[in-house]
Amino acid sequence: MAGKLILDEVRKSYGDFAAVRGVSFAVAGGECVVLLGPSGCGKTTTLRMVAGFLRPDGGRILIDGKPVASTVSSLPPHQRGVALVFQSYAVWPHRTVFENVAYGLKLRRVPKREIETRVNEMLAVVQLSGLGSRYPGELSGGQQQRVSLARSLVISPSILLLDEPLSNLDATLREEMRFELKAIQRRLGITMLYVTHDQSEAMVIADRIVVMNHGLIEQIGPPEDIYIRSATPFVAGFVGLTNFLRGRLAGPCTGVGAAVEVEGMGRVEVAPAGGASGRPAAGAEVTLNIRPEDIQLLHGREGEAPNTLPGVVRDRSFLGSFLDYRIQVGGAMLRAQAPKDAPYEIGAAVFVRLDPDKIRYFTAGNGQGGEAAPLNPPQA
């Protein structure tokens, strides 16, 4: 049965350093939730408290409605019904693949015939059928990680915990394993709590993402919400590439949108739905956020389309399916992505169009634990 997990105001400190500062979220049965954030944000500490390796200083953790950790009591890891896949493969080199996977079942005194059946079934799930007699040293990195995954899954845990399990794989294999992990999770219907700092990995694997920073949760939501409707400047800047522009509201924010005077660039119109927090008054400081793929490059003005501004190509890079540009627009440097079949040369004059419907704005102080978002200063 897929387990349910609840964290309620969980906190953890090391001396004067608060690693986790009151984190609350729930993971439904059969759901995959990814903890995403930079190094030191508290995601691994949170995972280790769920696993039972650390005891929280405050709050509580429940699995299937049963308290497993609080300031008063804490169940040991083996009594929580969870299994952990480590960043390192952590497979025993002197044991065969079969013996590695069977180890947890032997500790639980499962009958020999049942062990053989369950191990072979799990090897088939992770695409290692026929390799049970091999030793880890005879396997690739991806195969060793599958052994580690099979060893955790074969004991039928209520919740599977994964701590950056793909970080030791090369880029191509890591991308393949993302889809394999998601397929296995869906096939088995298991509940997963997954830790990573890789945004692409989180986008592929997660049903929902919990973005953390400085021990706090910045935003919780499905991948498309995290990317398209970022709640704070930190989320917008951490998940994918983006442009930030600082300015002031030229008039009140109304149901028909807002106009922002951007430093060194001029007036930019924002659609009514662009606000990430409330409706600030005229003159309020705001930070605009627009993704590179939402900036259109033009040879000239096209009618009276709003937010069409002159610029100069300062740099470009070929990135396979598209070209990545740095465009100077007044006193700001914008990053834009455009099709590779109609390139603009470095030094060329262009017009950029910022789609009002694709611009988000954040008011000063918006966000929980995030630092101020970086701006795009002009470059020589």
C-alpha cells in the first residue's frame, strides 16, 4: 500500500544554524514529491528526518497517520516502513546482484522461495533480468543504481526516499534514468520523496515540487506552476533561466493590467494576471520576470504591439535546437532564445517584444526565505 506522509512545522538546527525552519507539507499515497533547492537549503536534512537518521527539534512527522518523529519520541528507521536510495550506490561489491537485492528480505526472515520470486520480479521491474549472478564491479553505473533501487523496492516500503540518486551518473544516462524512475514509480504506485538540486530532474520526476531556500519553503506546486507561475523571485531565478528587470509602477495596478517604468529601458506593460502578489499602488517598486523563450526578436516594429523595444545583439551561442542571445535594450541586458534557422549577427540592430501576458511582477519583499533576485546589468 502506498504510504501517506505529513510534515508539520518541522525544524532542525545545528547550534546557532537553523537548517530547517518550520517546514510543512504532505505527500499523498502514490504521489512523487521532489524537494528542490540549492546546497544548504535544508532539503537533505528534511529527508534524513523523515528517514529517521535525524530527530527534529520541533514539529512532527507522520506516516500513514502515525507519528514517527517529534521532540518527544522518534521511531528508528527500520520501524518506519520507509526505504532510502542513497546518492552513492551503496551496493556491496562482494555480493552478487541477487544477493544485494535479497539482503533486506533475508533480514526479515522471508522464506527462501518467496525471496527468489520477489527478487526476480524486482530485477525485471528495473530491467536487470538475467544479471542476478553478476557482481557490482561488472555493471555500469546506471545498472548499479538500479540494483540499489531494486534493493529498496523489494521490501515493499510504504514510502521510498531518494537522496540525489542520479548525481553520480553521466549526463546522458542521468537523463534516461529520470524517465525510468518515473515509469517505475507509476507502475508500482509507490509514494516517493525525492531530493535534488537539478531543476530538469525535478520537472521530469515530480508530481509536485517543494522549492526550498534557507530552510524554508518558497513554493509548492506541480512543475508547470513552479516554472510558469513562480511565486517568488528566488523560485523564478532558480527554476530555469529568466530575466529580471527592476522598476516602479507608473500607475495603479488595475483589472486591465499595469505599466512599469523599468530602469534604463522605459515603460513596459504587464497583463492583469502578471502579479505574483496583490495589487501594489502607483510608485511601488517591482521586479519583472520574463523567460528567454518568451522574448520575440524582430527585424523591425510590427504595428502597434506593446513592449516592442529597440536593441543590439551583444552575444549569441548555438545550443542545438535554438540560439541563445544577449540583447542590450537601453541600460538592460536581456537573454532571449530564438530559432536557429534565422540567426541575428553579433552587433545587429533588432527589436525585442516582451509579451505582456508572459511577464510576472514581484513586489519588494515578496518571498519567504529567498534573497533578492539578480538583475541583468548592461555589459560592455
